[in-house]
Amino acid sequence: MQYLPNIFYPDNEKPKLALLENLFREWYQHFASNGSALEKHVADDMVFDGFYPHYFSQKKRILFIGRETRWMSGDNYIDDLYPYYRETKHIGSRHLNRDKFHSRMLYIAYGILNGMPTWQEIPYASEIGDTFGAENGLSFAFMNISKLSNDSESWAANWGVIDASLRLSTVDRNFIQEEVAVLEPHIVITMRLGDRVAALGKRTPIRASEQANSFWVDSGDRRFLLIDTWHFSAPRKKAIADYYIPTCDAIRRSEATTIETEATPQS
């Protein structure tokens, strides 16, 4: 099992990597000891994730949470994807700029970290990728709600396996919350996970809409903004109207709420 990426990280992030490695080893052992609950999968089908270099130096720490990986059993997601962003600029046969899932993460992260400019002012994903994970570039964290790889020929989400992984990851011990605690995000963007986001902590609704539902989430001693959007590869969804504007609106709304709360005199 590859618990950690084999890429360069600054010294200040290495303690976080050590925490993730310990957590992932224990998570793997938990799955290995309860294999009958994994919907015909085994612990060796697990895929680990985490954060890209210089994530902890960002003005706002953004964590994206997807559903499941594909054809990555035993791998580390961060290690596999990093060279696609930085070097090849291709995801399989698709150019990075044409891959909805990955380009939208890069565009939205860039917008959030650069004052939420208009969509037209955001560079192409391939240009963002030139310095992604570098000291002077942007970075984010990524994890899936399921730690099991979907190695089927169908590209539909395997909700049976996703939910089996989620149940096993939160019974007796909530490994998902523990990973989020290590990552310490300010903003978590999930991809149409619905009530599965309950695994992240106690939610306080901020606003619900067709495009995005937003919440404050209290998990342990931390609070973060959660925005549950459409899945980033959903068909017939518009990058600006269905993702970028609703995400920016949710962030502005949360910031206004924070300012109002801080400005309210305490009795």
C-alpha cells in the first residue's frame, strides 16, 4: 500500500504527512479486519489521498471531497495526479483544460485564493498547473468519501461500495473526521454527497439552493465552511452558473455571517 505521495514537501508539512501515514495504516488495518463488510472488496483495494505540497501555506485551505477513485487500488491519489497537473497536462487522453473534474477544481481553487475574480480572469488550468503545489503556486487537499477503488468498466458511481466504505470508516471510530482534522481546512467543497456529509461533523445550515447547499460544520474543536455542489463532472452543468458563482456566493455569505457574529455585542 502506498500511504503517502512520493513527491517533495517542505519541512513544515512533514509532520502532517507523518500523521496521515499513521492514520492510513490504522485505517487499512481496520478494513483488513472487517473485510466482510466491504461489498466484495478487500483492504488492498483502498486508495489513500491527502494534500498537495504547500497546502498549509495557502491563505485559505481548501479541501475537495469527491466520491470514489477508479483503477487506483493500492495507490496514493495525490501521487498519481500531481504530475498530470504539473507536467503532462493530460488526464488519460484528455487535455487538462478539457477535463471537467480536475480543471474545475483548479479554476475554483484559483478563484477562491485570488479574491474571487470573474471567471474570465482565471487562467487556463494548464497555466495554473505550471506552479501547482510549488512555493509560489496554489495548492489544495483532496480526499474521497470512499477509500475503495472502483475498478469496474462502468463509469457510474458504485453507491453500494461507496456506502460500505463510508459505514466501515465511521463505525466505532470516525476515520473520515480524523483525516479532515489533520488537514485543518477552512473550506470544504463536496460533490453532491447529500446526507453523507454528516460523517464530517455537526452541521448548521447556512443556505440551500439547487446548485449548492452550504453549512457550518463543527468537528472536534474546529469549525469550517462546507459547500456541497454538483459533482464536478456532472453533464450539462455550466462552470460559471452551476459551480463558480454559487461557491463564491456561499463564501461571501459565510464571511458576512462571521462579521455579523463578531460585531454583535456580547451580553
